[in-house]
Amino acid sequence: MKLSIVIPALNEEENILETIAELRAAIAESGDLVEGHEIIVVDDHSADNTFGAVTGLNSPGLRAIRLSRRSGSHLAIRAGLAVTTGDGVLCISADGQDDPRMLRQMLERWQDGDNIVWALRKGREKEPLAQRLFAKLFYRLLTWFGSTPTGIDLSRADFYLLDRKVVEAINACPERNTSLFGLVAWLGFRQGWVEYDRKERRAGTSGWNFRSRLRLATDWIIAFSGVPLKLMTIAGFLIAGLGFLYALLVITRSILFGSPLVGWSSVMTAILLLGGGQMMMLGIIGEYLWRTLDESRNRPAYFIEQDSSPPGRSEPC
């Protein structure tokens, strides 16, 4: 096969060159499974010299693209997927934690017919407890919503290999507010996985913080499920039912004992609870409406500021 590799990079000047070297060593170890390759580094508008470090190699088959603004790793990967030409595309991070030596096993799974091959870390024991609990809860919710492929624990997924037909399917879905992992899982196709030991980050600090994770969770759930809206309807019926039962209690107490229930505190508590619930529901509706508005504008999801190898000038290895 001809292999394309997409590497999203944000402030990875200290890591990117070694990552490229490791990938080329892994390609060499793959033997006759790879007959040609191209590496596309997508610089997510880094504040350091990531783009310059890559272009400074001046190496055939290596292309660097710099986005005009910070767009997130998922849009950076989509920018890379849009220009790939390989039969398969490996999407891998630039920080050195993903192990390129898994490439041969992933290619063998691809040869066996898997259109999507996930690389799953063997465990998350080294991560903080709160982060592990958040990931576990989030992916449990996704499984409940039916937004993940059966039998694959995406809470351990880090990088992946995509067949050309999967890449074309992703490129045919131009929505902006979405999760790339969620989109890949939603597409279907035949999916498999391999397991590996995740390495420590070589240098620098990760930009993948709690805020990024929370945004990913929101985008994934809203983009691929209407369950929050359905839960709002269920909650509305439950609250209305409780209100009806409470009204019956007041009427019954008034008839039997001659006096209704009194109490300013209980009334204010009910008002605050109902008002808070309504505001939360309006916020959920607002999230859906905002995404609808944002998609209807039909703006490009990203712009390319610099390209080391414009179309027609790339030289694959």
C-alpha cells in the first residue's frame, strides 16, 4: 500500500523531528507492507517554530501545513486528511506518546479487511484518578447513547489507521462542531484494534486539558445524539407529574383537615428548582440551535496560512 501519515502538532518543536524519525523507522520495519509513504504535519498555529522545524528538513515525502488560527487537533487532522493521497492514512500525535512500532500490526489488520484499526492503550493507571473517572463515565454514556462501535473500548483509543474509503467518507462530512473520534465511530465500516503500551511525553506539556475534554464530550454527544432533548421531555413529564401529585396533596389536606399546606420556604424551593431546571433545558436547546446556526453559515472549518508543498508539488517517497 501507499501510506499517508497525518500528524497534528501544537507547540511541538521539541518533539516533532524525533516523531518523524520514529515513524520512518517504523515504516522501514514494515517491509513490503508499505511501498511508498507521505508524512503531513499540520501545525495548529503554534506559538513556537514547529512549522519551521519541519520545513527545515527539506525531505521528500514530508509536507508541512500551518493553519491560520488555532482550531484544535481534530480539525487539524481533518485538514491533513483532505490532502492525503495514500491507500491508508495513519493519524498519530506529535508528542511521542503514541508508539509508531504498532504500525506493522495495524497494517496487517488492514490487510485482513479492517477499514478502521484503533490503537488502544493497555491501561490508564498512570493518569490522575479524576481524569480516569471522567473518561470512564463519558464513554459509558456514549455506549448508552449507542454512539460507539460494539466491542471497542474507545476510552483507551489514541491513534488509528483509516482505509481510503473511510477517509473519503470523513471528507464528505463537512460539519464543523463535531468530534472526529465520534465521526469515525459513527461511520461504521469494519473496525478492529491492537493494544500497546503508551509512552511518556518526551518534552513540553500537553494542551489536552479538562476544558478540552469537556468540549469534546459536549460536541460528541450533541453531534451524534438527540438523547439530551429526549431526556428534557422525560424530565418535563416527571416534573409535571410531581406537580400534579403535589396539587392533589394540597387539595386532599384542605378537604380533610380544613387548611391547605402553608410555607413560604416550600414555595420558593419549588420555584427555584423548577426555574433552574427550565434554564438548564433552555441551555441544552441553545447548544443545538447554536450548532445549527454555525453550520448554516457554511464557513470553511479552517484556512491554510502556509504550505511547504502546495498541490502539484508534493514528492512522495
